[in-house]
Amino acid sequence: MSAYHLPGDPPVPLTLRRSARAKRISLRISALDGRVTLTLPARLHEREALEFAAEKEDWIRTHLARHPQTVEVDFGAEIPVEGQPRLIVAGQKRGVQISKQQIAVGGSSPARSLERYLKELARDRLAAASDHYAAELGLPYAKLSLRDTRSRWGSCSSAGVLMYSWRLILAPPEVLGYVAAHEVAHLQEMNHSADFWAVVARLYGDSRVQRDWLRREGGQLHRYRF
């Protein structure tokens, strides 16, 4: 996989992927983070893919203009934690201290420290919610893991392994709680049948507001670059 740029103001990063199955060049803009990816046949010269992107420049820039602007996590940036926007400021001591309106981070580069802190906080919140709903259901899960997934907010394997996106810690607590209830419900129903949604309702209650929030706002959680 190689990285290139479409010239202009600003330049647009391009990711080129080769695929033995591709018969022609295809162009995709991620709805989550605005990443522009060109997939090309295995033997096609990269120059042709870049020429293709140049031909589509107006289309690419029009779509990117509609996409939420990315936020580089650094001092002076604002990032939500549990749904509450907080300003990142320089801390007077090591580590991360969080208040209602600010996040104080020690050191000269806050991104790594803050990411580590948020992952730990996400694990704490998601483990507590998963433990609660699993106890309500009467079915234990085998393991809990966190990832930075782009296609789903959580999953439950047939072996009872729960996986969540750690970025759920950026969302309101009730959204995180709904996702935990959703995945724990799969311990009983490994499908999305009416029986499954009945289990979700029994564990969580009416989840329509939380599901709508994820559909409308979930992509915003991926705009923060650590």
C-alpha cells in the first residue's frame, strides 16, 4: 500500500491499493474519516491511477467539503469525552487530569497520553456496562477487547468474546450503554431477529434515540486524529 497526494490547496492524501481481483480503477471516499482510496489492478502503473484521481479532482473535493473536518489532537483542540466537549490544555504534572470543561495533559505532546487514557477509561466503562448486562441476562462473556474499528461499534463472537470500539468513550454515556447491551444480547441471540431486539429492550429499554445518534453522529467520532 502506497500513499500519494492530489496536488492543490490543500493537497489531498491518496491511498493506493493493489488488488488481484480488480479489473479497473475504483475510487472510494470513506464516510467515516474522509480517506480517499484508489484500488487498481495488480499490473496497472500507478501513474494511471494518479491521472484518474486528477480527472476526478472536482468530484473528490466536492465530497470532502461535505465531510466533517478532521481534528488533530493537540493543545488548544477540543474533544468530547463521554459526550462532553473538553478543551485540551497543558497540565502542570504528568498524566491526564480531566474536569468538566478541560483535559489537562502533562508533557509536550498530548496525543499519545490522551489516547492511552481514553482507552483505559473506555475499557472501564464498557467492562462495567457489559458486566451489568451479562449479569441481567445470566450469561457470562469470555473476554472483552478494544479496537479502533471503522465498520462497527462492537461485536460478539460465537465464543462469547466482546469487542468494542474504544471511541465509544467519546460518545454520550447512554450511547455507550446501548452498544454494550446490544453486544451482550448476542450472547443469547446471535442474530438480529425480533427475539434479539426483544432481549435488547429487556436489558436496555427503548434504544431508538441512541441508534439514531450513532447513525447521525457516529462518524464524527472518527474525525479526531491521535
